Amino acid sequence: MKYPELHAEVLKELAAIGSPSFALHTPKDRKSELEYSGVRVPERRKLSRKGFSFFDHPESEVISIWDDLFMHSPNGDVLFCALDYLRFRVPKSVSPDLWSVIRNWVKRVENWAHSDEMSWVYSYVLEAYFDEVFEDLVMWNKTNELWPKRISIVSLIHYTGKNAVFLPPDVVFPMVERCVDDDRYYMQKATGWVLREMHRGYPNEVEDFLSTHLARIGNSALTRAVERMEKCEREAWRDQKKRLIQS
């Protein structure tokens, strides 16, 4: 680690607002091997907005510091603080060299919470520099490594809501199709979630996709994909899948 004194500063600030009991609970909840300071999301983001002593440095230097801390800290909340820094910035501005740094952060992901937060950040970098970022996402999409593969599809959506979808089906669906056979819990949940969000903007296309791949899509992915449809529609999709399995 190049900046041990800055790492110690971040840890001290986290410890001041953390809960020892929550720190013990967090790794169990996230099935994580990292240490935690027991800081809840609103308090952590408030701390991240306030900033640390190195926030008066040029942005490129701040990114370099966060890169060092993210890649070497044993504390999961330190990693979250690095992602918070980007969360507050990438929707407004993405520097051209940012991806060359944070693309490597995927190597540290080992739980769903970091995966989701990183995907949120990556989605905005993807929108700003599509060709560069998408090339890596496709590479991760074709691997069998859980977290890179999951991030490869979750990063295609700006989290959730009416402005979440920013890519067309012909970009998103080939990525999702490579994941429908992956029966791992976190992949099934991610696959269904992406389809659910795409349904907001492209309902006909999503339903065509579901019809085409219904026999391959797992039950948990299907449940997530159709959860915002009308009750009768949800039941129709489940019944149709049951008939496919029984035939």
C-alpha cells in the first residue's frame, strides 16, 4: 500500500461512526471475507460527502489514492468509500482515463454489495465511453467468474426507475442470453433484474425474449423479471414455464 497513513485516516473516520455489533453482522449478511467497520449506508455516504484530508488534491491524484486503498485495504467499508467518491461524480462527469484505473477494481469484488455498487458506477462510465468499457464487459460476460460476469450485465442499467434503461435491446439481450443458463443464485437474480428494468422501456422486446428463452430461464430469474407485471401476467408466465418443463 502506497498510502498507509491515508488508509489509517479513513479507517479512523469509519470507526468513529461505526457499530461493533453491525461490523460483526455485515460479513455474514454479505457472505464476505473482508473486515467491516459497521457503518450503515446513509452515515457512510455522509462521511464520504464530507471528504477526507486528501480531497483537496487534484482529482487524478485522489483517484490514484482511492485506487491504492481499494486494491489493498482489508476493510470492505474503505472499498465502499472509494465507490462513494465516484458515485457522487460519474453521473455528471467522467474523466477519459478513469476506466483504465477502475476496471481493475472488479478483481476485489467478492460479495453482492460491492458488486451492486460497482455496477452502478460502471454503468455511468459505460454510457460516457461505451466502446472502451463495453469491450471489457463482453469479456467478463463470457467468463465463468461469478462477480465479473454478474457485473457485466448489471452495469448495463442505471440502477432502477424510469431513467435506468439507457441501452437498446440489441446491446443488452446478447449479454443477458449468455447468463440465462447460469443457475447460480446471484446470476439468476441479476438476469431477472436486468430483464425487469428493460421491460420498462421495451416491454414487447422483453416478452419476446422471455418467450424465446423461457425453458432456459431459471425460476428465480423469471420471478424477478415479471415481478412488476400485473398478477395475471405473472401467473401466465409461471404457468407457461411449468408446461414447458412438464412437456
